[in-house]
Amino acid sequence: MKQSTKEALIWMLAYSAFSLFFASFCFAEPAQIIRYRVTKKFQLKALADLYTLQFKFPLSRKDIPRQQMIDLDTSPKANAMVNDPDGNRIAIFYFSNVKGGQEIPVEIYYKVEIEQESKDIKPSSIPDDYPELEPDLARYLKREENIDMEDELIQKTLVSIVGEVKNPYLKGKAIYDFIVANIKYENKEDLSGLQRSKETLIQRRGNCADITKLFIVLARASGIPTRQVDGLVFFPNVSPTKSVEKVGHAWAEIYLPVYGWLPVDPTFGISQKEEYYCFKYNNHIREFYGQVISRNPGSLYSGSSIQVRTYNPGGGVPVAKDAQIEIELLNSRISLNPEKSE
């Protein structure tokens, strides 16, 4: 083979290799997008005549990373949209001259797109000590109303769980494993989601909000910034692409240096026997965050998270409440496995 031919062949091979590298670097396969349509149906029924009924319900935030809420609408139109201290949007509806027995339907619907992100977490890359935290992060280490971080049983339990472990990722995983192995999930109306974490430990049972709060209390007490997330979970029970539930869901997110906020769902770890520690978002739809977790029970037991106020000269009037949540998966060929991030 002539020298010029060899040189041409070498240049062709080199160019081909560079082209493949450039294409893989610049034209990598885009992240998988999961799309849902969400419809929330609420039914309010005044048990006596009243002048005014006020209905409030949180809406999906706009600033959730890798999740976009689009085409939000309500029926009837909300009278006001406001932001609470944690940055969550609240829809407010007013109804006047409501008759006893009158049923008032309210619907909230939107589409949501979730961009899947899988992080290969290396615990060795996470420092044992957090750098000085910004106020927005430091607040997720604080004690709150009804949050018994200093309780003797909580502290003893934490020591028995984490021992001498210093790494935040490994401490959080030890707390998650303890809850999954020792707490029973029960979805009953006598569990309001507001019981103290000490009570959850003693009774060894709780609903999603109780279990999430126990994880948050132990994680914060161990020095890991942790917050509650309230939202929805798609679990097909009507068809492969549709779920209908009467309840929402609560889980947690922990903040790890280098990696940021990562989801942890000990309730699903208990009930589904899957790994839901630092998992990949796919069938969890985030709606709002709460610092004051004792005020966000997260579950909709016959509408218990629906805030209703009534105004009448003779005093308040009871209002019956019910809720139904419909979630439709719009791209049915998507894989919804949680996938470990280890």
C-alpha cells in the first residue's frame, strides 16, 4: 500500500472516531419525558344554609426541578390564586348563599411533564460535614411545631440506627432501612397524618404522612436537611394508563452536597418492596413543598386536606367533603421503574 493511501486511511479512521465522539457528546439521547394528565374532582355539600363558603386547595408549583406543569385550569374559575410562605400556589374559591344539601363540584386539572434524571451517587464523594448552609437550606434542619426531634426515644432510636456513621448518604439510608423494616403502613381514617413521630415509633404503624414525618424527624436530628413533599403517585388501577384514587401522597427529599435534593419514599419502600431511597422521579408527581410538615398532612382522607371555611350569623356549618384524583399516563411506552441511584 502506498504511503499516501495509508495516510488517507489513517485520516479517515481518525475522522470517523472523532465524528462518533462529537455526535455522542453533542447529540446525546435526550432525557426521557413522562407526561400525565391530572384531574382532581372535589364534592362539597353544606349540611345547612350558609351565607358564604370558602374552599382552598394547593396547586402544583411552577419552580419544581425537571417537572413542568402546563394547561392548568379550574372549574369553576378560582376567585384568587395566592402564594403561601413556602412558595406554594393556593387556589381560593368563594360560594355565596349556599342552601343546605346543595352539592358544589370543583375540578382542578392540568398536564405535567417529568424529565427523568438518574444520578450515579458515590457516597465517597459526599463530605461528612455540610458546608455553611444558606438560610433556605438551614431551615430544613430546624425543629418545628409538633416535631419532637429532641424526644428521648427519638434520640435513642437515632443512635441505635446510625451509630458512628458520619456520611449523610449512608446515615439517610440507614434511617430509611430502619423504617422500611420496622414500621407498618396503614391507610386508615383514624390515622390523620398528624401523630407525633414518637407515637409512630411506639405503635410501629402510620400512614404516608406519619411515616414521612418520622423519616424527616430522624434525618433532621442526624444533621441532614430534609423536607416534606406532597403530591400524587401514578399507580394504574383502572387500566394500564389510568389510575383513580381518593388520596394524595407524602414523601421526603434530602439535600446532599454535590447532588442536591433527592427523593426518599419510605412508605413505598414498605408497601412496594422496592428501593425508594434516592430514586428516579417518574410516577411521583410533586405538587408542593412544606417546611412546617405538621401542617401538611398530605393525605386526602375523604377530603381531610381540603380547607373549607363557612360564614353564618349563627356560627359555622358542617360541610361534607369528598375527593377523587384521576391520573392518565399519556406516553404509555415509558418505563416507570424507580431504579436505584447507587
